Amino acid sequence: MLNEKTMSHSVECGDCPIRHRAVCARCETDELERLEEIKYYRSFEAGQTVIWSGDRMDFVGSVVSGIATLTQTMEDGRTQMVGLLLPSDFVGRPGRNGSPYDVVATTDLVMCCFRKKPFEAMMERTPHIAHRLLEMTLDELDAAREWMLVLGRKTAREKIASLLTILARRDATLNLRAPEGAMVFDLPLTREAMADYLGLTLETVSRQISALKRDGVISLQGKRHVTVPDFVRLLEEAGDDSDGGLLA
Amino acid sequence: MLNEKTMSHSVECGDCPIRHRAVCARCETDELERLEEIKYYRSFEAGQTVIWSGDRMDFVGSVVSGIATLTQTMEDGRTQMVGLLLPSDFVGRPGRNGSPYDVVATTDLVMCCFRKKPFEAMMERTPHIAHRLLEMTLDELDAAREWMLVLGRKTAREKIASLLTILARRDATLNLRAPEGAMVFDLPLTREAMADYLGLTLETVSRQISALKRDGVISLQGKRHVTVPDFVRLLEEAGDDSDGGLLA
DNA sequence: CGGACGGTTGACGAACTTCAAGTGGAGTGG
DNA sequence: CCACTCCACTTGAAGTTCGTCAACCGTCCG
């Protein structure tokens, strides 16, 4: 039940893969040095819980590699995923002690952590950090609201297509490609995790994936490897504007 | 189609009803004075659109009185409300030009606005503002995620009960009462607006309200005035923990 | 080999939407 | 004062989507 955590050796911030996207993105060299002093790495294996809902949380941090999920659970066991944490995403809330969500590693996961108190102190003195954190939080808020439309108004088929567009886009940006034409990527989630994200059952997820495959919107190699022959077609299936909905 | 806006005369910040909760909550007297110089009031009538999705937005601001909604619409007309803006809530995003949502006044509305450029400049120089805005944004993010659980996993009956608990709680805090025992308040939304918030049709909303009335969970005086004889009962109907789910 | 696990598929039923008719209150005009 | 109409809302009947229950497949692993 208690998750053993492996300490990993830190990378120099200058060489960090998420240097330009994480909460430290705006920091100057001297600010990075001070961050470097209070940071430490933690690794989690796939399936491990990083934080239990309601638990006291004495650190905040960034996902360096791997994927984690944020989920809420009702007493009777119904669960809803409320966030998908990718490399550079931030975990934890300065100024609050507990997490209202379970944070679970769905793949092997490495996090760059800061003890909360020193981080909060540093935020006070370093507008670059506070400013970047505000920017990231506003982005997450937009993403959460976008997802509310998916959950509230889209059909099962559109929900699946919406999830696939998100995964495809993210994969593209991580590999520095433009989201267009043919795209290939892996599903980092089980059918059940997809269902929890989309507010569906795993059976419905399975059926709709089969349907999209049958209709040529996607093809599968194995259960997890997806090919999207025409990204615009997928966007249409998701019910989105085909322009990709860029915000000014 | 173009909304005429009425300019109202500003109140002194010191006498402002949202002084202690809005983005300016942490400001010192001298900071307030500088804010006072760049602020102006705008009034909107019930039903007026404050901002159209995609429009350029040259101001940010706080709701002073009244209620506004944030909605997203798909091309085929399906709409999802993604936020309910109450007095002290903040509208607009520093660092971005457009709003991805329609903002609509559902009651007569007064906003305290700042032109975006001067406000952004002021944010740079005033950590109190940036800090408070971060705090408010994190609260909104939590609220959005809470709502994702409602949209994704709750039944129609639970959705209605969840909305009623939110409205009851807000009414209580505005009137400085504790949310417990018997509560009385007005519904500030039409059945259709409730449906858009909950991801339902207006008919389902109407039926479930009738059902809650029939079962004695609520009673109605007219269509809009609600009495909740037992708030804990309502929380149970919403599927929430009866402790109110306070976050540490 | 046997079991566990993730996934697929079918049959059936429940929950919610759709379509349609009808109610009640507020405002308007004769 | 009484139609008349408009609008938000209610209610009923029929239809659709998705969830539930259950059987089954293939792979991995001891």
C-alpha cells in the first residue's frame, strides 16, 4: 500500500528536458541555481499512486518524464479523471496543504520536486516563477473548460475522437512536428482509463474505437498503437472546428 | 446586435462591495489608488452579451454585482456552460487577446474594468495583484475539475442537486450565513441555462426538479424561489460527502 | 497448463433525449 | 375586465444512446 519511492540523481537544470516549458521556464541562470539547491527527483513505477486524495502534501513539482493522471472518486466508486499530467506539467498547489485528487503514475514517472515551504518562499522573491505558474494555471483552466464541453455535450464517438486528437497533438508537439496529415502515436492509457477520462464505460470506449477503425478514421497495430491517416477527418469526428481552434 | 453599454460612475475602492474578495483583495492603500486611476465601470442589462467568443478583448475586470455565464458553443448549436461568474469573479486573461468563450449577463450586471495594457503593466509591478490572481485562478481550476465529475459521472438527479448545493452555498456566503439546516434562495438561471450548465436538456431539468419537489428534498414558491428544508439531505442527493468536502 | 489481465462483442434494459401538446403567469390591447 | 399572446416551464409518449451483464479472445507469466 505504501509506495516505495526511488530517489534518482538530479540532472543539471540547464540540461533538463522540460527546461523551456516547466514552471522554471522563465528563470534566469541565478534563479535556476537557487532552484537547483532545493530540488530533488523522485521516481514512481507505473501504477503507483503519487498522492492520495486528502493526504497532506509537503511538496510540489513538475513531471519530467512519464504520464500521471488526476482523478476524483465518489464514495460508491464512480471515478472521473480530471487531468492528464504530461512532462512539464505542474503538480500541487502553493498555499494549500492537501490534494483534492488522487495523482497516479500511469507509466513510469520521474518528477522534479520542491519542498513546499522553500518553494513558496522562493515564489515570493521570484516573479518569474509566480508569473509562469499563473500562465500555466490559466492554460490548465482553459483545458479543463474545453473538457467540460466534451463531457457535457459530446457523443461517445465524438468523445473518443476528441481524446485521440489531444493525444495526437501532444505527441506531435513533444516530437516537434506539426499536427496535420498522417499521424502515428501510442495510447498511454488503458481502455478503462480512457473511460474514466471521458465519462463512459470501458465497453463503450472499446465499441467506439472499433467503430472508428471500421470507418477508416483510425487504424490500430495491436491494441495501443494508433495510425490516423487524416487528422482533419479526425477533427471533424471530434466535432471541433477544423482550424484547430487556436486562441489568439 | 451591438450591445450598448452604459457607463456608470465608479465607487471608491474602499467602499466597494467586493473589495475583500476580488483581484484587488490584497492591495495596500497606495496600490488601490493606482488601480483607481485605471478602472472604469460598465453596466449590462440582463441578456446582453459582454464578450463574444473569439472577439478581441481590450479589458479585464471583476464582476461587481449580478451574474454572468461563460459558455462554449459547437457549430451545430450544442452549448455548454463552463463557468458561472458571481460578484468578485474575474473576467479575462492577462497575456491573451481574445476570449475563447461567450460571456453573457444573465441578470443586470455591473463590472469593474481595467484596460488590459495598463493592468498588465500594473501586475508586473504589484505582486499582491499577481498573487491574488493566481490564487483565484487555482480556485477556479478546482471548481472546473469538480464540475467535470458532475458532468462525467453524475445522474440527472444528482446533477440538479449539485447545482442547487452550489447556488445555496453561494447565496449563504454572500449573506454571511453558514450553509446548514434550512436554506432559501432564488434560482438565477432559467431551466435552459441550468441544462446548459449540467449537460442536460431543459425537459430533463424540469422533470428532475419536479421529482426532487415530490420527494420533499426541496419546495418551490413560484418557479424560481427555492426552499431547502434540510441541506444535508440535499448534499446526499448530490452524491457528495456530507462534510462539505472542505479542502485543507 | 491455468490464471490474470486487458480487451472485444452481444443481448438487453435503463436513462436520457426528442417531439409534441399543454399549463400558468405576466404583459398588452380592446 | 376580459381576451390574447408570449414565454418559461411542465408533462407525456416514443425513440436513441449508452450502461449493464455476461461470454469470450489473446497474451503474458508463473
